[in-house]
Amino acid sequence: MMRVWPFASEENRVLLDQSKLVIKSANSRFLPSLFAFTLLYFLVLNAKNSFLLSAWFCCTLIVITYSRYLIRRSLRRGIELSEASRLAWRIIVSNLLFSLHWSSFLWITLDSLNPFNIYLALVSNAVLMALYLNITPPVLFAYIVQCVIAQFALSLKLELLGPPYSKNTWLFCFLGVGFFVMLACKQYSSTKKSIQLELEKQDLILKLELQSEKLRQAQCLAEDANQAKTRFLAAASHDIRQPIHALGLFLEVLRHSSLSPHQTDMLKNAHSAFNASTEMLDTLLDFSRLESGVVEIKQSVFYLQSLLNKLESEFEPQATKKGLVFRMRESDILIYSDPFLLELILRNLLGNAIRYTERGGIFVCCRRRGDYLSLEIWDTGIGIPVKHQADIFREFYRLQHSRSEQRRGLGLGLAIAQGFARTLEHQISVNSRINRGSVFRILIANTDKNQQATYLPAQTHTFTPLACKILLIDDDQAIRAGMQELLRLWKCDCDAVASIDDALSAAHISSPDLIISDYCLNEPGNGVEAIQLLRERVGRVIPAIVLSGDAAPEQFTRARMNDILFLSKPISPIILHQSVMNLFEARQLNQSAMQVETKDA
């Protein structure tokens, strides 16, 4: 059953929108109403009703104009939700007063001596009720009040006029009210349903906006947590790298000392522990580089076998020590990739294969599969359950180790391999069976055979003497001592200082051929700024290396922009020696070129 009285049962939001529809419709019909009432006034005006009708018309103009003013003021000011009920009551009272005012027009104009006025009043009343079907039904009770009063006044006046106008007067009143109220109820239901749908749509939009805001906040929190994790890894790796870097320097110096057989064995064990710690820190560094987005890609075409030979010389002894067979199939395949990043991917996969294999062996090969090359690593290890094969590429996810495996990994190797593979646009997949083994495949797009191939450098390195003067800047006393001893082994003249001021003083006394500086110094300046000051003081661009235990991308970028080689701690003596030798040889070539140009000039 439809409720005519809306204020106790309907929500204020629906009532507010209904009321707004009424006043907006009334506002848009100001000029048509003014024209219609003016036309009626002149059509029914005669000598008998001129005074009363003129008074009624003046009153109508005042009411319509004032109503227009109130409506426009309300629309400009805006209508609050709390005003919904009060606004609906105002509409009802306004319609009541308008009905009484319209009834007075009917009583003034209806005259048995003037049939034209009677017919005009009947038509005007019907037209008015029909027009108001599109205005007041959103507030249904207001329309019913208006309709009942107007029809009652018209019927009563016709009854008083007598025959023939009084015939079936009240039946006409009943049927007229019923007809218009029925139409108004349909209009009311349609309008209300439309408003409710619109409000539901607004609520849904609001809920979606709230959900989007919650998701955005959750994403921000996740990104903050991820950045915090990356900062923690970088900070932790930096603090741990300092003493491990110093330890590696001292171990390298000891390796060139005269030791007894027992001391040599102890040194080998110390080297094994150092290498294990370095491996974990390198894993953290690789992960930090992936998280920070600082991965420089240098793709080229090279023979895969040169890379496989390098890995075989490193991993075959590890497999043999564990009682495993390590085999690689010879290949003449050309491959297009970044050799350094591909090597990191293979290192992680081979390290896992050896770690999780107790008996049997490891097999590495490369096959052609249509437009792709499939680089495959087979093992006869413990296998990976199907339900975990997708999880193993997640960060910090570790399967249960075999009992004989003493050293646990960090659970980052496969995540790093997957990340570098995505960077190179390679694909990694895995097939595995429990207690039967696993095969990891790296799919790489096949390269053009006509492209010129490069060869990877051999792994062997000879520590040739370096006859150069090096200025070392590091605020860590242990690292200064270790680096100084190591550089002296390479026949370098090394000045080791702890601050930028001491470095400037040392450079003033004797200009260095090369600068090696820690990035994070215990003073306002950093290593890059120290090198820039030294270059300005000396008046030339001195080759320089910055060492850092932090994986922050801005450090790498700042060093590269200032033509400084950036190396991460702990650094291998082989890499350090090779870097110093390359920079020193490049400096000598530049000097020779300058001398030739001077002679030619």
C-alpha cells in the first residue's frame, strides 16, 4: 500500500530530493504561469467582476513574484538534509494557500449569466491540475491537498449556481479527484523510484571511492614497508660489509705470507667462511639493486660456451667436494643477453642445484627450441612439490633443506634470478618431481647468427705489480691498514688518510696517480665530494674509485656522473687489482696521446 504521508516513513534524503524537484519545477514555470494568469484575467474580465478580479490578479502577481524570490534564494543558498521535512511542510502549506487563492478565482468568475466563464473555469481547472502533475506529485500530499480543495470549491460553486450546472456536481468532483490523484500516485511512484535509484548509485560511487581510497592507503603502506625493508637491507649490508671488507683484505695479505701447513689449513677455512659471508652479502646487494631499480643492462652477442666454461671452473670443484658429478654439454651457440646478469642468474640456479642435491649430479646444456634458446640446468636433487613450484620464486621463501646441508640460504636466490630474467626479458620455468630432481629452463630469444660475437674475459687473473702512487681515504682504521698492506703487495706507493682535510694535505705534498675513497666518511662530505675537491686542488682529473657498502642508487648515479668508478664492498682483490690496473693503464694512454699531440703541434 502506498503511503501518502511521507515524513514518518521515508528517508530524509529521498524527501529532500523530492522537495528539490518541486521547487525547481516551480522555478522553471514562473514565466509560463505569469503569462497564463494574465491571459485568464483579461479573458474573464467584465464590468461585474472587475474590482474583485483585479484585486485577485494583483494578489496573484505579488504571490508569484515573492514565491519566485524565495525559490531562487533557497536554490542559491542550498538546502541541507536537516531541512527536508520543514521544506516539505512549506510546500504543502504553499499549495494549500494557492488552492484557496485559485478557488477564489473560480468563485469570482463563475456566473450563471456568462456560460463562457463557466466553461473557461472548468477547462482552466482541469489544465491546472494536469500541469501540476509534473510539479507537486514528488511531495504527494501537497498535490492531494491542492486537488481536493480546487475540485471541492469548483463543485460547491456549481452546486450553488443551480440547474443545469448543479447536475451530478458531486459525482463530477469525486471522479475528478480520483482521476487526478491516481495519476499523481503513479507519477509519485515513478519519481520516487528514480530518486532512490539515483541515491543508490551515489552510495555505490561513494563506497567505490572509499574502497579505492582504502586500497590506495594500503598500497602506500605496502610501498612504505617495501622501501623500509630495502633501506634496512641496504643499511644492514653496509654495516656488515665494513668489517668483512677489512677481513678480506687481511686474509689476502696473509695468503702471500710464509705460513706453516697448519696455518695454511686454517687460512683456507677462514677463506671459506669469508666467501660464505660475502656470498650472502652479494645476494642482499643484488636484491637491493632489484628493489631500487638500479640494474644497468649491457646486452651483447657472445658465445655461451665462454660463460659456461667460467661457471664450470667455479662450480665443478664444489660439486666434486660434495660427491656429485658436474657436467656441461659443449655448445657453439651465440646468445644475445647481458653476460654479467645472465651469469648472476646461472650462479643462483647452480648454487641451488648443488645445495639441494645429495647424490647424482648436475647437468647444464643449451638447446634450440624454435625461435628460442633453452638454457637448462638439471639436477638429481630432492625435488620441489608442485604446490610450492610457484612459491620458490617469492622473496625469502625457503624449502626444507636436506639434512646434510649445513649452511642455509636467505631464500632470495630464485627471486633475484627471476627479477634479473624479467629485466632481460627472459623467461624462467621449472619442472620437478619429488626425490627425482628438477630442471630449470631459461628461455632466451634466438639471436641473428650474422651478428658479431664478443668473448667473455677469462677468469684467471695475474697479480702484476702496479707502479703507481695511490691516495686512500677511509675513516675505518682496520680497512686503511688492510688496504695499505694489500696495495704494498702490488708494489704501490700508498698514502692512507682518514679525512678530506688530510687527503688535501697529502695531495698538496705529492700528487697521486689514483684515488681510492670510501663513500661514507665520518664528516659532512662524502667520497665523491672528496675526489672532486682533490681534482680541483691538483688541477686535473685524477682517476678515482669509490668503495661503498651501501646499495643506494643515488651513490652509484653520482659516482658515474663524475667519471668515478663505483665498487661495492666487500670487494674481491681480483676485481680491485683489475680495476686499478685498468684505470692506471687508461691514464698512461691518455698521457701518451697528449704528448703526441704536443709534439705534432
